[in-house]
Amino acid sequence: MSLIVVDVESDGPSPGHYSMVSFGAVVVDRALGTTFKGLVRPVSDRWLPEALAVSGVTREEHLTYPEPAGVMAEFAEWVVASSKGRPVFCSDNVAFDWMFVNWYFYETIGHNPFGWSGRRIGDLYCGMVKDGYAGWKHLRRTPHTHDPVDDAKGNAEAILAMVDMGLRLPVG
């Protein structure tokens, strides 16, 4: 089993109605050197300027990104090649990140290599410290920049810190 942290930037709150702008992924191991970054062209004419601004991309720039089908096929291949056993999707906000990645996988290649579920990093931490409201983001080392690879790395660092604190997870 391999944990893969994923982070998504988008131009709105739901896939199909709005579009992913970019996403990043990192395999959770001590090196944090196995990464993927995808940039994807809009799939909708709708977009929210304030949502797009978070990623630091203009609409004009976003329109020049590659078609999603090729990017998602490359990402699926990377997930399979980078995993030892079953890949496990992990995210800061799994409800948000998962819905975009899952929708894009099914719309473009017809399946999701992560399967049917994911893990929310905050829930792992809350369970570990036995506090349903515990904050965990202080465990990140890489600044949260809204570059999706940076953000995925910071979240992976938090998972590694939890492992160092005694959480039992399969990390290399």
C-alpha cells in the first residue's frame, strides 16, 4: 500500500460545472521526491475569478493548458507506477480534492486508479491525538503556496510527522 497525497486547485466549487486548474501529488516516503503535477484546460465556460485567483493563473493562461484526457491518463499511469501495492488517496480536504480527481478520471479515462475512497489527513491526526477538533497544519514544513505540488508536499510532511509521533502507516 502506498499513500499518495493529492492537492487540487480549481476555478470553482464543483467539477463539471467548474474546472480543475492544476493538481499535484506526492508519494509519502522519507524523500518526498516522487511527484506529479498536472495542468488541465477548462472543461466549462463557467469560472469564478476569486477561485481562479487563488492559483495565481489568469483565465487566458488557463485556456492554454493541455486537454484533461491526456493529463489524467499520464497521472493514472504515474499512480500505478509509483505505488507499491494499492494506492491510497490522501488529502487535506478529501471531499474537495477527491471529487475533482475522481470526476476527471471517470470523465476522461473511465476509471480511478485510487479505487473508491480516500483519507483526510485531519481525521488521521484527530484520531491519533483523540481530539475531534485538533489542528494538524502546524506539522507542515513546506509553505502552503497554492502550487499544488508544494501543498501536497507540506501535507505529506505532516503525515510523516504523525508517523514519527507513533501513527502506524505504511511509509517508505
